[in-house]
Amino acid sequence: MIGILLITHGSYGEALVQNACHVLNKRPLQLNQLGVSAQDDPLDLLPLARQMLNLVDNGKGVLVLTDVFGASPANLALKLLEPGRIEGLTGVNLPMLLRALNYRDRDMETLLTRARDGGRDGILNMQNH
């Protein structure tokens, strides 16, 4: 199973994890999060991020999810990526996380596509549905 690490601003990642646990009615395995606060230096967090990455990696790889591309959490995540083994997506939302949790028994390429599409497809104009 591919591990999942969220690296986000503040407590956003923890809120996503808690809500995923609520929806799934259990705490998924190999799921962790790291919140980056305004006063944190992302380079100082790199050793902790690597440690958290290793905690969720059982050898099948890790998908790193972050919130805003170009911001400190995403810049930290970029330093962890290894194509094919440690991959990353930005724009994480609850539909993306839920989709990732449901497809991580597949290969990394499938997981990346399904998680990305889940995040995008979770955005709807409610008046049109």
C-alpha cells in the first residue's frame, strides 16, 4: 500500500485527516501529516518531514499531498520527491484525500491520476446539481 503524507499550512492537514477518519469510520494506516506554521523555517523541518515520510513508507512509495503550490509546505514537499517513488500533488482537499485513500493499493501512476481527479471532481456548482 502506498503511504500518504500531508504537508500543509497550520492545522489544515490534521483537519483533513480527522475528517477522513470520520467519513471512513476508522483511522487509515500509513497516513500522517505535518503542519507548517508561519514562524517555521521549512529547511528546519526537512529532517522531521523525512522522518514522517519514512513512517508511512512500507516500500511501495509515498504520495505527498500539500495545499498551495509555491508556498512553504509545497516547497518543503518538493525536497522530498523522488520520481516514481515519492510523488506529490498540490491543492489537497477532502475529496482528493478520500480518493487517494481508496486507490493507494494500485500503482503510483493510477493513484496520482485518481487523487488529482478526485480533488477536481469534488468541486461543483451546487446550483447545477
